[in-house]
Amino acid sequence: MPTPDLLKAYEDTLKDQRFSASIGFYTGPSPLIGITSYNRTPYIKKYLHPHAVYGQTADNGPIYRYAEVLLMLAEVTNEQGRQADAVAYLNQVRARAGLLPLAAGSQTDLRTSILKERQIELVFENKRWHDLVRSGLAVQVLSAKGAKIKANPQAYYYPAGSAPISTAFNVTDRDLLYPIPVSEIITNPDLKQNPGY
């Protein structure tokens, strides 16, 4: 479900064509358990298309799209110190979305802009986790989000009177590791598990 943080991440929900293409709003009695008031509940609209057979849209999940390639080029050229080239790639994505171009800034500022643009452009495409891990921001960003959810669970669509368990959303460096599959440990008893598992 689109979180309030994601909705706020869009710089201009009226001009950015990706907002209405990716997020819809259900208006009426909330479909969430225990909430009966009328409100606007966001839902993922990105993969919702007309179809002849209910539940069968013939959509294939995107692996890579041209916009992602442009954002990869922006990231690489920025890390090479070529900010003018990086912002040109970034602005191609922004122009297609209906947004004004950004000016080339410092490498750090541009790195932040590229990461934010990836969050918006590739929303609901399972890229965010890897972006946060790759950029070294996963623990910081996810821990801060977890603190917000715990502080106000109803703002994050938890039914009235409920909340996540106290240990939820406690993200550490250990959570960034993929464990070694059990099948590999069984077939090779000398194989050691990832530290902390």
C-alpha cells in the first residue's frame, strides 16, 4: 500500500504524470479492518489495466526499463565526477514525467536527486531495497521509517487499537545479508553460515 512517506516524496503530484499512473485513491468507507469512516485510501494502480478475464491482465513484471537505464547512466556518470552528463540523463527521465529540469549541482546533491528519482520512477518495481543497500542508507532510512510507523500506526493503515510489535522495524546491518540457503548447508557441512545467523 502506498505509504504517506511515498505520497510526500512526489515533488508535484499534479505535474508529475507518474503519480496518477502509479497511485489511485479509493474514496468511500475504508476497506481496512476496523475503520468505517469515509476517506481516501491509496492503492497501487501501476499494474491495474482493463482486461477481458477478471484478474488476468497479461502484465509481465518489468525487469529493466529505458528510464532505469537512464538513471543508471546518471548514477555512474555522477560517480565519475561528470555531473553535467549525469544531470542530462536524469533530466530525460524528469522531462518524460512532466517535471522541470534540475541544474547540475555537487556530486553529493546529485546522488541524492538520482536516488529520489529512482524511488519515484521505479515505484512498486522492487528496486528500492537494493538502492538503499547499495547506497549505504538502508539501516538509516528503514529505521527512521519504522520509528514513524511505531509512533503513529494508524497513519500507516494499521486498524484503530493495533500496532506493530515492539521489535518490528528494528533494522540492523545483519538484516542486509542474505543467509546461506539451508540446502547448501546440508550438502556441505563445512560451510559456515553468515555471521549472526
